[in-house]
Amino acid sequence: MCNSSKKNPTLGDLPSLKGKWEGVRSVFDKSFTTELEIYNDTVPLKGKWTFYGVTDPGVMSGTQTSNFYQGKINENGDFFIKWGPNIIELSLYLGEGKMRLDGKYWIEGTNGRMTLYKK
């Protein structure tokens, strides 16, 4: 992740956030694949999360999807989504020819770090 610099997205950057992202989220001492798709390039951002390796006994496949409709760029310049008690806050980094979203999450009582790369 060296040679990357944080970029606070502006409204002009929203088209570059649109599309598919893939990476990992940490859950305790393990990492699980996580996907994000942002459908539009205007605020509020809308899209879908796919979380693999979910340990919720109500999820048979170990995969959980969650749509969001109120994504925004918060006062810190981070991509921010809140639904119910769940929060994801990711900073945008540019460098080495790749865009990266990296930050923290709090989902269903679990928290950790999430790193996603633009596909």
C-alpha cells in the first residue's frame, strides 16, 4: 500500500467511485472477501454489499448481501454508509495505478478493517 495518497472525494470524483470493488474485511484474526458495487455517481450513493464468510446462523450460505441507498461523502471526506446500527467509513486512496477504499466498519456487532480495490 505504499506510494498511495489519501484523496478526499469531491462531487466531481463520484463517477470514479461508481462500479465494482473487491477486497477483504478483517473479522477478529481472519480475513474474508467483500464486494461492493456502487450503482450511481450522484449523492446519495446507492449500491450493494456482498459479505462472504458470514458466521450468522441465519445465513445458510455464509454469504450476506445488503443494499444501501444513502451512501455519502462525510465531513472527513470519507465514503460513509449507515443503516440501522451498522456503519462503514472508508477513505479513498490513489496510487500505483489502483484506486483503494480503506477504513473501518461496524456491522452486526462486529468491527474491523476493510480494504477494497476498484475492479
